[in-house]
Amino acid sequence: MPNFPFLLIFLLAVSSSAIEPRAAAQPSPQAVAQQQPTPQSDSAPQQLSSVPVPTLAPALSGPFIVLDPAHGGADPGARSESGGTEKDIVLRVAQSVRAELERQGYRVMMTRNDDSNPSYDDRAAIANTYHDDIFVTLHASSTGTPNTVRAYYNQFGSSPSGASIAADANAKTSAPAASSLTLWDEAQRPYVDASRRLADLAQRELAQFFLGSPAVSSAAPVRGLRSIAAPAVAIEISSVSGADQNWLTASAVPIATAIARSVAAFRQQVSAGAK
């Protein structure tokens, strides 16, 4: 006789395992916590990018000021007894003047940044490339009252006596094509009056910083100004021989300030239609 109770228990067990769905594996609480994104607190420090953020330079405005350190290369200019040369002094001064002018917001270009000696026409070509620019050539005299500074504008024709900067007359020139010689050499003529007004303004400012400097500018046949088609002045520091070398270098900041103030005053005159 078959054992019906045992058979019935076996069948119930088999049918229960067949119809009972397998429970899905449940992740542990720790796994759930790892899968969930961690909300960032407003007070939590943010991770900074490793890429550096560039510092924006102050916006520059106004006209271009073209600085021309005179001489250079094989042309030393004036020499002092101690061996100092005009070309080195005016280059250092021009570099400091440029930094100060740019700090004040002016746009500045230099005709030379090293011990090179561009021709007068090359220097003029740099200045004449720009529109609405101001040209300033820097010199240091071999004589003159120490620790004074003079401003010049170009004079076509004879040289006034006592203008040491007029010694540039014997310096070289690299002329353009013959057909444009006259025009190139006369480029400054339409700007002589504007240059005179700018030089007077500069001299007035310079006299406030350098006691003993003249109150008004002087006219001289400055070769470095003749081919500039823009308001142009020469600023001459006195002197390579008489002034202390440290003073010559330190004069850069007040010279830059005088240039900046005179340019600002000059442009106000132009805007007001001054004659």
C-alpha cells in the first residue's frame, strides 16, 4: 500500500518551490549609500580648477605716444668723463618713462628697445604708422645746467645759438626714394605750431619738477623731428657730464608725469579748438 502521507508532503514541497518567486537580491544599506550622490552643502568648499585665471591688464586709452631713445648702436651720442653714454642713459630713461605712462593708461611704442640705431626715417616710419599719435625723442646733453630738462620743437631753417641738441645735424639719415625726399623732409612742417604748443606745455610741467629749467620751450632744427607727421617734441636732460648718473635715471618718473600732463592739456586744447 503506497505511503500517501509521505507522498503528499513531497508533492506540496515541490509545488511550493515551483510557484514561490525568487526574492530579488536586495542591496545592503551601505551599498545604497554609496550609489546615492552626496548633496553639496552651500558652505562646502568648491574644488578650484588648476587652470590659472589670467589677470586683466588695465585698459589703455588716449593717443599713442611714440618714445624715441636717441642714438644707439655705433652712435653713442654724448659721453661723460666716467664713460657713460647718452645712448644708454636715454634708453634706460625711456624704458622707465614707458612703464610710468602705461601705468597711467597711455599706449606707448618705442623706436628701439635695445642697443640698435634705427635711421631717422625708420624711426619716423614707426611714428607715422599711427593716427593721432604724439612723438617724443629723448636726449641727454653733453653740456648745460646739471639737473635741468629742456623741451624743443623743430625749427626749419637756421639753428639758434646755444641749442646743444642741434648737434644732431651731422648725424646720418637713410632717405626714402628720391621722388618722396622733399615730402619726407617736410613732414613736420604742418605740425610745427601744434608741436610748439605741446613743447610749451611740456616745458611748463618740466619746470615744476626740475628747478632751474626754462619756463618756455625752444626751437631748434632737430633732425629727429623733421620727418614726423604728428605733434613732436624733443626732451633733453642736462647733462651727461654734469648731472649725477643716479639722478639721470631717477628723472624718468617726473619726465613721464610731465609728458602725460602736457599731452592731456594739449588734447584739451585741440578739443576746444585752440589756435
